[in-house]
Amino acid sequence: MGGLRSLAKPFVATGPSGASVRTRLKHLTPQDEKVLELVGAHLGALASKDLKARCAHGLEHSADTWAARKRELTAMSSSRWAGSITKATHDQWALARRCQSAHIQGLQAGIATITHRLSLPVGQKGSKKTPGGYRSRQQWHAKTRRLHVLEDRLAAEQSDREAGIVHVVRGGKRLARTRHHLDTAQLTEHQWRRQWKAERWFLTADGESGKRYGNETIRVSPQGEVSIRLPAPLADMANAKHGRYVLAARVSFPHRGQEWADRVEANRAVAYRILPHSRLRSSGGTPIDVTRARWYLTASWQYPPTQTIPLQAALAEGVIGVDTNADHLAAWRLDVHGNPIGTPRRFFYDLSGTAQHRDAQVRHALTRLLNWAKTCGVTAIAVEDLDFGAEKTREKHGRKKRFRQLISGMPTGKLRARLTSMADHTGIAIIAVDPAYTSRWGAQHWQRPLTSKNRTTTRHDAAAVAIGRRAQGHPIRRRTAPPHPDRSDRRGHRTVQARPEVPGREETRPRIPGPRTRCVPPGCGANAGDQNAQHRSGRSAEHASWQQDSLPLSL
């Protein structure tokens, strides 16, 4: 048990710090679409130019270079458009730096794994924690070559990071590579070109509190009128005062519409983004009909995050433990003492198909989970704080491609973030717990006791119980029944339940050899010594060989 890692304490996840809603721009005229395309293409070219300048500055970026870039963009657009472009550029550069750091960590992990396996003899078996040697000389040779490749990539990435160099493709590297595989993507060159241009358009305006309706660049009135402040080179296309263009479409937000209206009427900041239908393409390879003239408006705003309630207050009515799996959520309700109540529930979802389909499936499963929690009167849901970033590498799992795909497809961080956001308005707290050993110990201590003739408890259901008990501060081990009064210890040790301050309480019970009673075989007790070492006449019976003497003839 000394090899078990330390467990992190459960905590209440913080609520969302913003909201985003989307609606469709309907009944646009051909002139409206033309203006949107021209504005998006013009601002997209400026955004590409600004991103190139920012990448060229690298680590030498300063407030002076930022101001110089903004002044250059202001002359070709406006001050607010320039501010939105430079802010988006900085966010893109920072994201590229974080991705670069994650890529370096992945390369280092792969190099460490290959180096360790190459140092072992060929064919040596590994353990559950460390892999063994490679199976053959051919695989050993191939991994030696791959080690040199990874080391070269790592050296190049570290050199770029030290120099502040990042590689960004506006429009996406995947779509750029699709240009060379149009037959596989089922796209014509004209369709790809149109989609590529749409990906590089820029129609995003940051909000500004105190201004009319919370935004001076893209303004949406409470009645749903949408107007855009045109850049300076396109000011002659305005159909309203002050260089503005009013669209023929009228919008409304079915979701959180009242919250949006309250912010707009109070002139609080609301950011808007206009994007065409081709920007909403799927990541599953399904071709998109780019000829469909559909435009969407996204409104987003920020607010202070909701104050988290204390952990004990959230657990006052019990908890629902949720085990995340590749195709379903296994949930079980626990009372305040950590005992399972009722029957387990499973909320299935399908993560195949397009990105929109997967997202809708996850939302539907979480909605059913929250509705069930409200029906039960529970105010806390416990989930695992999963992160498979270091668990899905090619070098760690080798040829287990399906297993790596299974781990990569599980909605871990996104599911908890969406669950926290959806539960924010329901009064249900989300508790994140350490995922270590929940499936193993749950199956060991809870799967068989919870299985009956009318119910088959799965390993995932038992893991949900383990997750809920860990959130409540209870050990995963079951509470055993006390001994009968007629036992010799007279109810001495009533239970194996350990106090929260007892170290190692989450570990499994050690195997104690021998019988479970106080009766021991002769000569095996704690006070039994070597009888031959004592000063006695003759040898002890347990050490001497026994032989019956012959009967005397006188009898």
C-alpha cells in the first residue's frame, strides 16, 4: 500500500463567469449579405496582418508596439474595431503559446517512456505502473528511430519557445490541408474557397459599459434591430446616420433573452459576433453546403462568478455520485451517511457524428441528470476531476489504439464545465473529487453487496458510490456489521469505519493470515516459546519422535 498516491481533497467547483447565446439572422436582403461579406473580408485582412505583426514581435511585445499596431489599424477601420482586432490577436497568440507548452510536455513524456523501455531487455514484462521492454528486436529498432525523431521535434519546439516563435494558421490548419484532399472531403474547389474565406472573416465587437445598448460597433436594440458601424473604407455603403448600416433582420434570444434584455436596457457591456453558416462546420468530416445563406449572431457577456457554498452545506441533503464513461453517466444517490438509496440511474449519450450532435447529446444527458437531482431534493452532485492529457499518449499505451480513442473521446473537462454552467441556476453544487482508485475500490467493496436477484450492479455503478462517498469525506470501504454479543471480545471493534484524520483510511485492509478468532493452534500463540530451550528433563513432545515400546514378557 505504500505505492498509493496521495489523494486531493474534494472541492466545490466554481460557477461560470459569463454567458453566451446565439440566434439566427433571418430575412436578410442580398444587400445585407453583401455588406456583411465586405466588412468581414476587410476586417479579416486587417486581423491577418495584425497577427503576423504580433508573431513577428514575439517576446519583445510591449505596450508601445501594441499602441503602434492599433494606430495603424484605426486609420483603416475605427478605434473600436482596432481594439477588438488587437485583443483577438493577443488571445490567439497566448493560446498558441499554451498549445506549444502542452506539445513540449507531450514530447518529453514520450521521450521518457521510450528511453525507459529501451533500457530494459527485450521481452521483459512490465507492471501496472511501468511498462516493460519491447517485444521484439524489430520493435526495439523502430522505437530507437522514433526516439531520434521526437528528440529533434523537441529541440525545435524548445528553440521556438525560447525565441517566442509560434505557428498559427488563420482559418485552421485542418481546413488548409483539406485543399489537397477535396475528393475525400467531398468539396469542390469553389466550395472550399468560399469556406476558407469565410473562416478568415472577422466580425467581432467587444462590449463597452456606459455606451448605448452596451456596444458602439455592433449594436442590438431591445426591439431586436441590428446595426453595424462600418469601417472607414466602406462608409459609403451606410444606410443610417454616423456611418452605420442597419440590417433588415430582427433578432430575439429565446435562451436567456430576459437577462440579455436587462443588460441592454441598462447599457451594460455585451459583446457580439456575426458569423456565416460555413463557420459552423462539423469536425467529423461531414461536408457542409456553403451555398446556404445563413448568418448567426452570438451575444456574450461577463458577470462575477457565483460564490461557492461550503462543502458541508452542499452535502446537507446527501449527494449524487456520477461516474463518467464513454457512452453514459452512471449515477447513484447517497444519503448523508454515505449509504446508497434507491436504484442506480444511467444517462446515455452518443459521441459519434458531428460536433453539434455530440454537444447536444451531452447537454441532453446533463439535463436529465439535473432534473433527477431536483426531483430527489439533492443539492450536490459529485463528479471526478478527470484529466486524460497525460493518459492518452501513443508511447504509454502502445498499440492500444481503441483504448486511446476511448479516452480521447470521453468528455472530461468539457462535461464538468458544462455541468457547472447548467447547474448554476438550479441551486445544485458540483463537487470535484480525486478520481484515483474509484473504479477499483468501488468494484471491490460495493459491486457484490449491491447486487441482488432483481438488480445487477455494474462496475460503473459501484464507482459512482465510491465517488459520492469520497465527496462526503467517508472512506470507500463499507461499514461492516459488529460482532455478536457471544463473541469473546464482547463487541470490541464494532466497525472498520475510520475517522477522517486517520492516515491511510482510503487504503484497502491488509491481509491478515490465519483464523479470524482468538483461538490459535497449540504452540503458535504469542507466548509460545521454544520448549527445548527451557531447563526441563526430557524433550518436548512436539519435537521428539514417538514410538511405542514393546510389552514386557512378565505380564
